[in-house]
Amino acid sequence: MRTTLDIPENLIREALKVTKSKTKTDLIKKALENIIQRNRIRRIKDFKGKVDLNIDLDVLRKRI
């Protein structure tokens, strides 16, 4: 999909350098993937302490 964006050139230059991306398209893809990954991690962290699996590891590993 083609999209026109107005992004400050200095921001693009610095991001290209930091990520070692070869193209602006590659840079934008990496940025979007990073946003998605961070969001997924945050949602998973929201479950901390809320899920009780009640697992006995010895039984699970057949160490009865």
C-alpha cells in the first residue's frame, strides 16, 4: 500500500542509522513490527498474577 507521510527528515536519518535499515520502507516496517511486538508483550504482562494454572511440575515431569 502506498502512503504519503510527513515525517521530519532528521528523525528518519537518525532512525535509519540506529536500525541500520537500508530503505525508508524497511525502516517503517521495522517500526510497525516493534510497536506490535511491544503491545503484545504488554498485553501478556497484564496477565501476571491473574492466571492460576495449579501445575505440579513433578507430576508433569512424571517424577512421582
